[in-house]
Amino acid sequence: MTEAQGPRPRPTLRDIATALGLSVNTVSRALGDKDSVSASTRAAVQAEAARIGYVPNTLARSLVLGSAMTLGLVITNPSNPFYAQLISSIELRVRAQGYSLLLLVTDESVENEQRATEALLRSAVDGAVVVPVQAEWDHWRRVRDSGIPLVFVNRDVPELDCDMVGVDYERGSYEATSHLIAGGARRLLLLEEDLPITTTADRITGFRRAMADAGLKVSDDQVRAVPTKRYDSLALPWQPEEAYRFAQTLLTDGHPDGVVTGNDYFALGLLRVLAERDLAVPSDVAITGYGDHPYAAYLQTPLTTVRLPAAEVGTTAVDLLLQRLRSSGERPRKTLIRPELVIRASAPHRQAITIDR
Amino acid sequence: MTEAQGPRPRPTLRDIATALGLSVNTVSRALGDKDSVSASTRAAVQAEAARIGYVPNTLARSLVLGSAMTLGLVITNPSNPFYAQLISSIELRVRAQGYSLLLLVTDESVENEQRATEALLRSAVDGAVVVPVQAEWDHWRRVRDSGIPLVFVNRDVPELDCDMVGVDYERGSYEATSHLIAGGARRLLLLEEDLPITTTADRITGFRRAMADAGLKVSDDQVRAVPTKRYDSLALPWQPEEAYRFAQTLLTDGHPDGVVTGNDYFALGLLRVLAERDLAVPSDVAITGYGDHPYAAYLQTPLTTVRLPAAEVGTTAVDLLLQRLRSSGERPRKTLIRPELVIRASAPHRQAITIDR
DNA sequence: GTGAAAGCGCTAACAG
DNA sequence: CTGTTAGCGCTTTCAC
């Protein structure tokens, strides 16, 4: 019979040291691949470490080193597919660089975000990647001022001049709009989220610019804000429902011949209303989505939409953060990554439309 | 002019102590709401702490307390909407209980999972919620044996008898199948993922059991495994494509009158093939999905599907884990939460079908 | 009620 | 090359 099982306390450097008749610190150096250790000692130490299953205690290590080798990720809603991909790419990159990742979900709530900053401070993360709620930012200032570098992702907080990496939403919206116009649409509509965030604002700007460049005027009622709950990550994001209800009220008198939507869910709700009204897509109304969700290509009418470079955004954000950790001096960098218009049947190429005529 | 800005070192207990002429440990107790401190001292300490923006150092605290107040979440793929919701619910619950959450993404790779266990051990998490890859589990044994309680989620590793909480996939599949049969389908097909995981196996069992209970025989070619890549969380999960290709080869001779699919993406791919073949849903072929993704209700033919209780699974998992942290003695508990069949047009109620006849 | 001392596990100085 | 000393920031004895 050996010892009883029971989770015995985890081995420490001292266990190895006493077992081998060495000092704790020699063991530390042997394991740390420092040079000032004889080959034989190192071998013995490593053997013993392996034998007893020694795992370094990151807590103690971090305390003395002054770095937890941990980064924070503060995100609003993992159920948004774009953010889900962002999480994956960020986690991958962070881990590849030897850091751990602390996850905080804010659910678009400022209070949650404030608590998240507390957690970041307490945990003494080395830095954080943040999708800000964008309603207040004093708590972020506090984090930054206490020496924790921040990279804002997808949405910026210009007041704090931190690094930022996002998507060129304006451009994506510009291209989608221009594409509809090139396809022959003239009476356009923009269906946007009713949220006070820059992504929405940028898409509106892109829409307006594309219209202006085509010599089309934009009246106020061509830009519609769909009543949008700041949606709950615990429930499924029922945005199609909101767009569906809204679109029902939208098409009472006449109809647009092109609709740019701010996300694929809106397009989904809109498509249903159009089907109910016997309006054909794209011949009566051409539609673009935003996001290129996995289902977009497989709808009855495959959706023309703007594909977001999620992985690239995430990777870039982590890289920026790690650079910043090495040299804090440089000026903040703002990076916008260009999304890609994916053209499918809901708003096909000009030729395809022409054939229909 | 005050001091230059620059991220000065974060305040410690000693800063408060010296400022107030107290000892470090009096300050500690004052902040920790211990009783053995005079009211006036406590007030002074708290005031000073607030003034200089003191934030306790979790690292140091954890080191002496022997608990990092951190739980790990090891998950395969955040881009799977079910897991995305799981992440949200788990994070919420974990944070509500005063713990932090360390996130590890494995992308269905055993190697990543093994590295994840190393990270868990180094970080000295108090416990972990794990969606296991289910190919090997020696590394999990090691974690458990070093005293870190594990709760497996969605998939079990029975060899380790840890706590487990999942979805009753078999039942969901049974209900979906029975529903199709009740609607009049007789020539049924099951389209499943080709992955060696228990969730898939359970759904197959449920299908077979429902068929048997209805007195229907199941030949081997009625259970089809769609070639499924262990899909990449960095790319979008292109499972519709796989199901689409597969379904094209499926309907060459005759067609089933009911198809149970193992996930909503398969249903999407299948729907397209059916449309291409001019087979009507549900009158020619009734279909059920699995997962109730946000788009399911908004397809041209709204999808009857099995809704997964993601939030409940996540919350339960965390609660189990925290209980286990308090009393490690009890026997492992396995909990299956029942999913809900959501009936829509792709496989309507019996009456609706009857009317069509 | 408060302070002094010790230690969590580890690493960075410095001796030898 | 190796050991000793010191200390990261905090909490828990135990005196006073």
C-alpha cells in the first residue's frame, strides 16, 4: 500500500531541492534554463521534476516578476458570431505568445463593464483587448492610467487615445450601397441598428457617401433605425424579429428597390416580409446584409453581404497589445481592416440583373 | 505642476499604512471587514484607500490564501452558437460568485487540450468547466488527481467519474423523430455529424429508439454520417456546405419523406438541395434541425428544431463545480437537461399536415 | 484594538 | 557553478 490517494499538496521547488540536496534557487535556475547551472545538476533536477510532476506556480512567479502573463478580453456578447470568431482568434494568439486569457462579458451593460475594469485591475493583467460598450469611459481611463495598456477592438473610444483595431464599416457600407446602385437600384433604404455605437454611425456615413457619389439625394426617412434592444447574450439574439416587425410597417406605401441592412439578421427579417408581400428578391428589391453569417449563403435567396475580417482583427489586436507592452512610448495606432463584399443572389452582379430585364 | 503622469506603481497596503502611521496588517484587517479594528481606524483606512485608488493585488492574496479564485473554461469552439451561449452563461455565473474566468479554446484538437491542461495546472485554477474533445483523457486525469475538480459539459468522459452536465440529446432526437412519424413520415433518414463524440451517438440512439417504438425498422443506410471536418473556429463553420454536397448524392433514387438532422446547418444544406429538386417541405419531405439557431425561425420554411438549454447547462455546471469546491467528498453527479422541440413549418403539427392532404 | 513576525512559492541580487 | 539573503503584497498567527 502506498500513501492514500487524496489530492496531496502540489510539489514545489523545495520538494525537488530537498530531494536532491540542492538549494531552492539552484533548482529554480536549472528549470529556468539559465546558464549558470552544471549540465549534470540540470539533468537531475529536470528528472526529479518530471518524476514528481512538478508544475511551476504561476501565482508566485507572477508576484515576484510583477507580471501575471495574463491578458484580459472584455467583450460584449459572445453570441454575436463576429465576436465569437474574435474570441477564438484572440485566444489562439494570446496562448501562442505564452499568455493566459481572462474573459469578461459585459452584455452591453456599462455597469458590467465597470465591474470588469475592477476585475482587470485586481487581477493585475498585463493588458487588455476591449470591445467597449461606448457609453462611458472614465473607468477605462482609470485602467489605462494605472499602467495597463488597452487595445480597443471594433469600436473606438477616441477620448482615451489607446490603440484601436477595427473594421472599416464605412467602406463596407459604401461598397454595399454602391453595388446596389450599380445594379440599378435608385430608391434605397438603410436599415440600421438603433444603438449609439460608432459601428452603426460609420455604416450610415458609408451609405450617405455612396449615395452622394452617385448623385442621389438621401432624405431622412431613407435611413431607418430598427428599434434594437441591446441584446442579451444569454438568449439567442432575436434581431430578425425586430427587423421583421419593423419592416412590416415600412412597406405600406410603395417599396424601395434596394435595401442595405446593418446586419444579416435584419436581412433575414426583411426577407420574410418581402416574401409575404410577394416582392421578389432581387428583381423587385435587392438586399445586402452585413456580417456574412454562416447561414447567409444558404438562404433561399443567398445573401449578398459584407464579410467581416474577424480573425485578422483579433490577431492584429493582440499583436498591437504585445508590442505596446514592450515599448509603451509610441503613439497610439488606429487600424481599420477592410471588409469584403460577398456577392450572391440577393444583390447579384450588374449583368445578372440586366438579364432579368 | 504635480508629479509627471507616467504609470506610477500601483498603491499597496503599505502605502496606506505609512500614510496613516499604521501597520500594514491593521490596514489589511480594516479593508477586510474583520471585526478587530476600531471604527475610526477603519473609516480612515477606507478613506485613504479610496483617495489613492487602492486595488487589492489578487496575486499576492491568492498566493497566501492558496486559492486563485479563478475557474477555467475549456471549450472547443466559440463559433458554435450553443457554445457561445454557454460561454456567456458560465462567465456570468462565475463572476457573480466572485471568481474570475480563464478561457482556453481547443478547437477540437487533443494537443490543444493537453496544452490547456498544462495552463490550468500552472495557473492553479480552483476548478474547471470542460467541453472535452473526447479522444483522450489522460491529461484530464492528471488535472483531477492534482486536486482540481472538473465538470464536464455537453460531452462526458465516463472513465474519470467527474461531475457532468449535458443535454439529453437522445431525448431531443427521439422527440424530433417521433414528431416526424406522427406527422405521417415513414421513410425516415437521419443526417448526423461524422464525429466520434457522444452527442452524436446519443442522437442516433434516440432516432433508433423512436423508430423502434413506432414499429419501424431502421436499415443501416437510414443513418447517414455527413463527412464532417472538426470545424475550425477561426473560419466560419461551413457545415451547410458539407451537408449540401452530401445531400446531393443522397436523393438520387427516390427520396425520404422525413429527415432528422443533427444540427441546423445540415438542415440548411439539405433545404437547398430539396429546393433544387423541386421537393416541397414539408409535404414531400418534412425536416427537423437541431440547435434552434437564431436564423431557424426565419428561413423561407421556418425550421422545426430542437432548442438546446444552453444557459441552464452553463449555470448548472458552474453551480456543480462550486459545490464540489466546498465539499469534495460526494459522489459525482451526472445531469442531463431536457431540450425542447420547437415546432415550425418544416415539420408542422399533425393537423397542419392533414389539411394538406 | 493594534503591531511584530512569519510565510505563501518563486526569482533576483549578491556572495562564495 | 552553487548557496545565502532578500523581497514581491498579502494574510494569519500571536503577543502586547
